[in-house]
Amino acid sequence: MLDRNFLITTILILSLPLILKGQISQEISVGYQLHQLIGDIGVNKLQLLDGAGNLNYRIQKHPHYAFHLGFSQGILYGDDSLSSFSEKVERNIAIQTPYQAFNARIEIDYFSQLIPSYDFQQTPYIFGGIGLISFNPMGNYQGKWLELQPLGTEGQGTILNSEPLYSKRAWTLPFGIGWRTQLNSLWVFSIEAMWTLTSTDYLDDTHNLYVDAGLLEIEKGEIASYFSNPSNTLFETGTPRGNPQNNDSYFALSLKFGIHIEAFMEQCAKFLHK
């Protein structure tokens, strides 16, 4: 049901630029973002780490409303050893999660924008939308980064846990604030803070309870047994390993630099017709 509703909503949002009439202002931009995984493992305070690249398309047909498509690709990190909580340090889980994310969103500008504009203008804005994320949690074993989902580190897909292996795709709800500046007729710059809620609790491969590491080794092998509990502490079966009550999310601070498509096309036309 979620997938069907998501598809219907996405189609409606994607059709908005076709429904709206009048002059348009379009932009293409690239950017870089620092981000932080907000999940079961790692630090318990804001600590932006290496981030992702992003590619963006924006179209505006109203002085206060714009439609935005974005794609980003990067790696999320989590490491219990960086936490100030002793129980997390003792748990000792560390992951990195490569991901690709797509979102479609509506932006609301605070200041009225000229459409199209060939002069300096700027505005703060807020935004919200929907998206999809494809992710692949990995752990380090003897110097090599290995995929964790097939290992069933909490016994998924074995007699130890009735849950199947989790999906490595999830839907997302991105929202946030930003400041956009059109520097001149051609160049556009923006900075924004975005929070992304997800429908999964497995961005960090940590969700619920510890299982018997010895039995998991029989079912899935030595590497699965190691990643189920990389701590020096032998946790009893059924001890909480994660918090199943909260899904994972992440925060990103992004800088973007792009071009105003209408101005670019006009400059190209003038050059070709000289």
C-alpha cells in the first residue's frame, strides 16, 4: 500500500510543472553536502562527516512556489566508538552505508521572485517533499568492507528471527530550509539544511535484539556471527541491540552552485547568431 500511494503521489507532484501556466524560470545546479546519520549507532550530537554530491533541477512558475528534483549519492557513517554513551562504546558497532537518493519537493520562497529574472535577487525558503533511497550497509572485517544485509546480523532469514532480510530501498520524507541567491542573469547559489526521514530502521543495519552468535554462525557463517556482536562483551540472546521504535534518518548541510537555464540559452543563441 505504501509503494502504491508513494507512486500516485510522485506522479501528481511530477505533473505539477505541466499543469501550471505562464512564464518559467529553470535552474540546473550541482552541490556538495556534509551529513550525519541519525540512527541507532554512533554519536549522539551533531557531527557532520564526509558527505555526498548532488544534482538538482528547479522550475518556478509562481513568485513564491517552485518545484525541485534532486539526486544525491554518498556514504553515511556510524561508529559507536565516537559516542559519549558508555553502552554504545561497549556495543562497538561501526558501519558505512553507500546510498543513492532521489527526491521531488515543493519550495516556498519568502520573498517574491521575478520570473524569469536576469538581475540579482535572493530569498530564504522552506521545502518539503517525498523521495526514495537505495542503501547498502557495510562493515569492516579484517580490513575489507563487506555487505551486511545478506548476513542477517540479527538473525533475519534464519530460524533465529521470523523477520525476512530487510529491503535495501525505502521511501523518504525530505524537508528543510535554505537561502537561494541569483547572483546575476546566469549564476545561482544556494545553501540549505535538509532533514530526511525514512521508512526503514536499517540504514545502520541495527534494529532490534541480539541473537545467539554461535547458532548464527551455524546458520550464516563466521563473518555473520562476528558482525552480530563485534563487542568484547558477550550479550545475552534477547538483549536490545537497537531501538525498533524509531526509524533512521539523516541530516545534510548542502552548498549548491548552478546556472539559470533561460539566460544560458539566450547567451548560446546570441553566440550562434553572431
